Amino acid sequence: MIESMFHLHLPVLEKFLRPIVVYLFLICFLRLFGKRELAQLNPLDLVVLLSLSNTVQNAMIGDDNSVTGGLIGAFSLLMINWTLARVLFRLPKVNKALEGSETVLILHGKADRKAMEKETLTELELLSVIHKQGLNGFEEVEKCVLEPNGTFYVEAITPSAGDAERAEVLKAVRALTAEVRSLKAQLNAQATLGEV
């Protein structure tokens, strides 16, 4: 039993290189096919990501189901990810080229149909993103951006409930201040008249 758990069926170098090659190709393919896959907007996108991991599994491990092979594969994946993260941190231009750029989908309440088409987003999918932010429609959105990592940034035109409440409190404080000043002026005027 111990022999079957830890015996490698492939050379160590091959076990080390397979996950690295698959990792690098996946990075390139995800960049090539766009941010939509990362955003997981609908069940189809989720199924693609889940199936992708199963599809590349055999390419990563080969004909080896040993614990040792799995540990070597896991180590090589973590190592290439750590290395690539450090390299991209030191080379921001390369990082930006690999990562891509953001896509502005809505600006000043108007949806950019060409940007939506570029990212293969339907109006219904974009509305779903907007609704998750507590907004009812495009007209309530100042800016909606699909980030390179697949997340959405949504900024509302109208202030949030907290901002609106603070504005009301500030308005009430200003009104009270004006009223107090008026009362002080009246009291001063009465005091001045009383002295005469």
C-alpha cells in the first residue's frame, strides 16, 4: 500500500514541468478569451471554469495518481504562481499587458453597447450586476466598469442612503444655526432698546 501511494510513475522533472506548462497556457487562454470567464455571470461561465479544471487535470498529473506526484504538482503550481506574481510586481508594464484593461460599460446613465458587445454581455446580465448593487436601472449608474480581474465596479449617480442622510443632517444643522443667529440678533436688539 505504501509503495502504491508514494511511487512515482513519471520522472520527477516531468511531474514538475507539466503543471507549469498548463498553468502558463491557462493564463494566456484566459487573457485571450476575456474577462467574462472570470466574472462568472451565469451558470455557463461557472460550468466552463469547473470543467476547465477537470479537463487539464490529466495534462498536469499524467498517468500518476501517487501522493508524491500530487505533492510535486502542487508544489510546482504554487512555485510558478509565486514566481510570476513577483515578476509581474516588478514589471508593471508586462503586468498591465498580461492583465488587460478595464472596460467602461455604463457612463452617466448610458450603456455602451459596443463595450457590452466586446465583452459579450447582454443587457439582462448587466442589469443583474446593477441590481446586486441596489440600483434599479442604467439611468441610476454614474459609472460601471468591468475590471481586468472580472469584478464589476459600480458607482451610483445619486448619493447612497448614508450620504443622503448626512446631507439632510447638515442642512438641518445649518437651518438651526441660522435660527439661533436670528434669535440672538433679536435678543440683542431688544436689549439695546431696553437700555434706551
